[in-house]
Amino acid sequence: MQLWSKLQKYDCRRQFGLHLKKQLLSGTEWVQTLSAGVQSKMQNGVSLTKRTQDQTGKESFASSADARLSTDKGDPEDAEHIGNQFWELLTECVELMWDPELQHECLTKISKKFAAKDIRESHLTTIGTSIEYAAKHCLGSEWDVSYSKAWSWFWDVISRPMAHTFRDMEEQHGKLLTQSWQLCKEKHHTEELGEAIFKELTNVAAHVVQLFKRPKHIQAHQFVAVVDMLVMFVKDPEVFYSDLRPLTIRHIKYGVKSEYAKGFGAAILRAVEKVLGPEHWDQATRSAWNFLWMRVCGVIQRSLNAGTNLVVVALVNHDVVRMREAMACAPRGERENWLTHVDVNGEVLSPLYWSIRDGMRDIALYLLDDLLSLRADRESYYYGRETMFRTHHDIVKVLCEDPGAFELLDALLDGLMWHAEVVEKGKIRVNYYIKELFGDPSQVGVGESGLAVLGDKGPPEIFEHPVVQKLLELKWHSYGIWAFIACQTVYLLITLSYFVAFVSFRRFCDGWIIPRLIIGSLSILLLVVMFAFTFYQMRNNHVANIEWPWFLERIRVRRDWNPTMTVPRLLMNSWNISRILGLALIVSTTFSDQCRSRAGSPDNGRRVAEDRDGFHEPVEWHQVLASFAALLMGFQVLEATLLVPTLSRMILVIQQLLGDFVRFIFLVFVILFTFAGAITVSQEVGFEDYWDSITRVHKMLLSYGNGELDELGTFSLSLVSVLLIIIHMALFNMMSAQFVHGSSRVAELADCLVQQRIAQACCEMESLLPLWYRERVYNSWKFDEPLNFGPGDDGPSGGIACDEPASVRSNSKYRPDRVMRFTADATKKDPWPAEFNAMLEADGD
């Protein structure tokens, strides 16, 4: 609006307030209320102090003003406050000129606050005239008749919704609606109210009933909740509008049309009338409900219409053909915005997320293909990658968490590559647009980067994709492998020292006390360092979210805890947990060492706990701890096999089969304990005690105590026979078959699983590095420089260019020069020609 733009340009807010207060007659009570020393901030929703509404509002504004005050300019500070009230109101209304739904919402909220300041419907004409007077004096000679006509039209537009709100307040509609609806809920249960509304809906608008497909009790609660929200429109418009947005979005997804609103409103009014009965449904109550629905119906219809565009219609109908038709008319400069968000009554929705979460795979695939297509005209290149990641920063995570979205994830990665068509010196130029997957360390946490998400949640097969392989190569060779080797070297030195001092020379004391104390002290130091890194990762959000263990799931549900728990990346690695336990056992072994307890004794310096004449000393607890420490520290060295792919694949197969092996051992022990108990009950010779029976049966399974079978009676011997048959013939064969099946499955994905493990190790190493170093590595790749498609042909930025062997042409992902070029003259406001859309459709098929 040109008039208001001039007023803002001249920055005459204070002058505007002085003229406005003079015209409004500053002695009027409600004008004094506006200047009570609080500068209103309409935009941030700060509530104003409500005053007692002791005025009827029926007398004219001028008469109420004349009775109180003189016409002087008054306090300039008060005038500034009054001017701020209306200046901010008009500024917001002008800004929302082309968004009538949000403008209506703004006016309803502000009118509620003005009504609390004793402004009435009868004052609106005078206020409009006073604002025109103030604006006219601010502009002076620049004011002309066209401004007067424009202002009259604009004030008429914005004063109508304000008048409706003032009328609600004056006639106390809020009180009537609240009391009558509360009486309805007291007289009838929720399900009865819902059923009454549904019956009236069947009579008034039978064509709408087919939309309500949920069970009766759920639908009843939803009907009552809708009426609660309608009543809130008069009581608190801000709450109403905040609830209206998700309701509108939900109903748009259900396929609800704006014309359905009238029938639904009529059903509600008739149901309330029947529930209240003639004794409570008087003229005032009828008028309040009718006036409420007249206002709310318009709001709902406008919301449904505003949120229903061609893109939304295609999504609601799950129709990819309509989506293509909608995008055919999109301006090429706005196309990526059409694909990434739609505005529904002020609420921004993502068509891409909508289609993914509602299972519309064909539409989601089309949206990804369209966004990540490379197009060019004579002016510039068009590539929606940057917009997609800016508006969908967690798109990789969303696709990884959806088990059925592998095709979409694969399509996304396909769109991040470009291959040259010409082979030069046995090489092909390939552009990898992986800036967002690499992740800017200053903006993205380690656990939120693309590689971390793919490593933690992605399917193993995705690591066959060239983009993922290149991303892993960059990070692994930039810093991952060197940090990994450094860590493994430290762990290996501690392990070797322990095996030398505590295992190989465990029987010797002389000269070994000090080395063992040093090893124990180094273990303590390493534990402190690992825990320090753990706290560092928690503080810097280098964490991962994992699901609760099954045995804690019930506790989590009962206490309403988060469905996932946050774990530092260091503790996500089972090898690190093994190290922490092993180091703790080394410390315990060091300070409970037998040599230290025998220091100064006569046989110090000689072997201790010698085995003489076949006599075996009983195993002590510190020896058990030392044994477990040797196991844990020895096995954790296997993580270093990630550096040798062939060994790593072998270890991976063993790890995958370990779960089956543990379950098999558990089953064997359950059967063994059960049969040992049965034999003990028979009280055979040598089997009188339960624990002796377990030992003897165990020896029989190992074919170590077969001679003891001669002492068993017929019944016990039959039990042992059944046991041996179950274990040796059934379970062992089943285990072998399970291992063969599991190993064949793992072998198929061995390379992918190894790459995924390397990605996890790389992200763990990245989380240990300081931010400044990671930023230096990120900046060294120069992702912001444009990548060219040929000499002098600079294309979009956001990646790296590599010369790959010409053998990549045999890869199924190879698409030579996929840029679609349009050579005719055009602007960014023009849609792409029809043949371009046909090309994209052919590529998608």
C-alpha cells in the first residue's frame, strides 16, 4: 500500500501518534488506557491487563469523549504510546494484505486485546477517521483524494472482523457458549454427545459421513474436542488458531473440502439444541451459537481453500500424474520451492516428507528425481540439492529409519553424482555433490552427519553406492585412519605389556612389582582419558540414539521415558566397552597382586604358587580377574583387523554368528541342568548331590566320563541316553545348519558390512578430534567452489570433482552427462518446456 509505505519512509511514527491522540480526544477513558505506559507489542503475543467492562459501548465515541476532556495535545509520551498501538496494527495488516487468512487471524487476536481496553464496535468509525486525519497531516501536501478512497476501502476491510470480535465481547457470547456447552457435557457422556452429532450429521450432510471411518468412541472424542476448540474461539482466539492449523492440515489430508464445513456446523448446532432442550436453548444462546459458527465457518473454509493448491490436491489423491501436471506450470526459478514446501494456513508442510511418511513411494520418488535433476538454460543452472538439504536437513535419517525406503535413499544418492561422457587418458570426470553429506562441523554434529547416520542406521547394501564409498574415502583418509592407528597402537601396547608382566611371568615376583604397578597406573590413566572423551562427546553432542534394551522396555513405557537413550559415540563401540572392563580388571589385578602381598617374605623372589607332586592350589579371585582381563584385552585387539579387509571379513562373520552360538550354549545348559536334576532325584551312586550330578553329566557330554555310565540304573541310563541324543544328534545338527545359513547371508554382505564398520570407526575417531581441526579439513575440500562440466562451463557448487577409471562406465549408476539443457531464451518465471517434463518422466520410469 503506497500510502503506508510513504508514512514508513518518512519515519513519522511519533508525529502520527500526536495527531492521532489529538483527534481521538485524549481524555477519553479507553484512550488513556492505551497510553498506560506499556508499549504494545502485537507481534509477540504479550497479553495486556484486562479492565472491568463497565461501559455499555452504546453511546457514541464523540459524546463519551466530550464529557471528559479538553482537546490539547497532551503528553507527547502518551501520544507516542497510543500511536504505537495503531501503527503496529496497521503495519501488520498492510504486510498481510495478500494473505487475507493470516490478516483475519491477526485482527481477531488484536481486537480481543483492544476489547479488554474498553474499545467498542461503535468506536471503529471514529478511529478510522482519526487515523486518516493523522496520516493526512503527516504527509501534508502529498495527500490527495486517491489516498482517502484507498484508506476508506482498507479500513472497511480490517474493521469488519474487529467489529465481530467487539460484538462478541459486548453481548457476552463467550460466557453463554461456555456455560451452555459445559451443561451439555454435564448432562451427557462424551460418547453420547459424539453420537448425537454423528446422527445429526447423517441427516444434514449424509455425503460427509463417508469421511469418518474410525471407531465410534474415538470419533465421539474427536467431535467433542472440535466443539471445545470452537468455543475457545471466543474465549481465547490465540489458542483457537494454534489448534486450527494442525486440524486443518489433518482434514486436508483426509480429503475434506471447504463446502463440507456448513453441513458439519449445522449438525453441531442441531445436536447442541436437542441436548440442551427448550429450557436452556433460549434466543440469546441460539444467537451466540449461530454467530459463533458464522465466524468460525468462514475461518475454516478459508483455511481449507488456502491450503488446497495443485500440489496438495495431488498429495491428497496419491496421484503422481497430477503432481507432474502441477509441476509442469511451476516457474523454473520457483520449482524447487514448490517441491519442498506448501503453506497451509501459515503452517509449512513438506510434500516430500508427506509422501514418504504416508507411503506414497511413487510421488516421493518423483519429487526426489525432480529436485536432484540437473537443468540448464542460457542464463544459469538449476539444481535443487541445496534447497532440499536446507529444508530437509534430516532427509537421510528419515530414509534410513524407514525400512521400505531403500529405493528412495538410492535415488537420493543417484542425484548427487554427475558423470562426464568423454573418456580422457583412461579416466572419466565424476562430480560428487556431497557437501551436505560431509557436514559442516560448525553447524552439524558428528552424529548428525550423513556418514554417521548411514553407519548407524543405514542398510549395509547402501555402502555399495559410489557416493557413499567416495564420502567414506574422503573422511577415512583425511583423518580417520590416522586417528584409528594411533588409538589401536596405544591399546596394543597396554595389552602386550599386560601379557608379558601378568601372564608370561605371572609366577615371578623379583623385579616385576614396579613394572606391574606402572602398567596398572597407565591403565588408570587410559581409563581417565576414555571417560574424559566420553564427557567431551556428551557436552559437544557427539552422541547416538539407540533403542532401550528389551529387558528395560517395560520400565521405560511405564515411566513414559524417551523411546531412545542417548549414548556417547565412544560407548557405541562394543570394543571400547571391552577395553574399559579389561582396563578396570587390570587395575584390580595390579593392586591385588600376590607378589605385592608376599613382599618381604622369606620366599620372595622365587616362584609362587608352585605346582608340586600334582597338587593343584585352588583358584583365587584375583586369578579369575586376571584371566578375564586377559580375555577382554586380547579380544579387543581384533578391532585392528579393520585395516586388513580379508581379516576383517572373517572376524565379521564370526561376530555375526556369535549370537547364534550364545543362544545355542544357553539352550544346552538349560537341558543339562534339567536332566542333571532328574538324575539326582533317582539318587544313583555318585549322583546324590545336584552339583556333582551336573559335573558328571557335563563330563559325559564331553565323552570324558563314559565309565560312570556303568554305575547307573535303567531309568537314569535312559535319561542320559535321551540327553546325549538331544545334544549330539539334534542340537548340534541344528546349530550347524543355522551357522551355514547365517554365514552365507553374512558372506553376501561381507564387503558392505566391513565398509559400514569402517564408517562407524571413522565417525568415532572424528568425534575425538577438536572442532578447529575438523573445520580445517572441511574447508580444505573447497565445497563452495563451482564444479565445471567442461572447460569454462562452471556448474553448481557443493562437491568435489574426481577423475575415476573408465571402468565406472560398467557400473549401473553410470549416467553420461545427465544435464538437461534448454537453449531458447527464457526467464526464471517461465516454466520448463513440455519436452523437459517428458524427459524427466522417462528418466523416472
